Amino acid sequence: MARNVRVLHCPPEAVFRVLEDGWLYPAWVVGATRMRDVDATWPEAGGRLHHSVGVWPALIDDQTASLEWNPPHRMVMQAKGCPIGEARVTIDVKPRGEGCVVRIQEHAHTGPAKLVPRPIADALLRWRNAETLHRLAYLAEGLGGSAEDSTADEQGTGAVDGDADPRGGDEA
């Protein structure tokens, strides 16, 4: 399972305001390029986002389902990535001082992506999710933090190899 951790200079509630707005999904999720629809029940469990991946004219229509919505602490999603399969994505957020620590974990759940050797798949997902957290930082810190305190322009992958736990363990 690929894990990335990033410290954001905003309250956890700002992160969840971004997650709650399904129309923002392509703004922070690497690979999603446009929104087609957002279920009225999003982000509650069972709600779905209808988005596309790819570049016109080679767009593939996909969807992401919310499996767990527990603001301002945790969200779990099942993301489809046709034709490569589905992934389970967990976002945990823990307050830290005036900001928060955000951890994203992702693993292939079904499909051909599950056949990729785990070290390779995890490395690719950590690379992708470092940028995902970078984008999430821009949005969440813009909503709930101070631009002068933003972490969004900091360099680095944001990837961690260990079991960093934003709920009270060893953060990166």
C-alpha cells in the first residue's frame, strides 16, 4: 500500500471542505480531468462522483464512490480507473498545532493494476499522490490558512515509506 503524508497549514475542516465539494475533484486528483456529475448524496457513503480521465479526444468516463465520510478525520473512496482497475483510497487528517497532517493511502483493489509488482505500483502511486497532496494543499490552505504559511510550494515528494500515522504515531 502506498502512503504519503504532508503537513498543511490549515485546520482539518478546510481539507474536508475541499473533499466535500465533488466539483473540485479534478483540481486535486492527478488523472481526473473533468467532472460530469456529482451525486446529491456526495460525500456521504454511497455517493458518487462521475468524472473522466485522459485527454480529449481520448477520455474515459469513470466514477469514484464514497465508502466512508467522517469529517474532519477520515474519508475512504473506491476510485475506478478504467481500464486499469479500481483502487481504495483512504485520507486521514489529524490536527497538528494550527494546521494538520494529511495522510493518503492507496492500493489497487481490482483489475490489471493489481498484477503490477507491489514495489513498482507503490512507487508510482507515491509519486502520483505526492502531487495530489500538493494540489490539495493549495486548495485547503487557500480556504483555511494563510498564504504566507502555505506548504504548497515546498519541494519534495511528500512520500513516506513507513507506517506514518496522523492519528498519533510517527509522522513524516
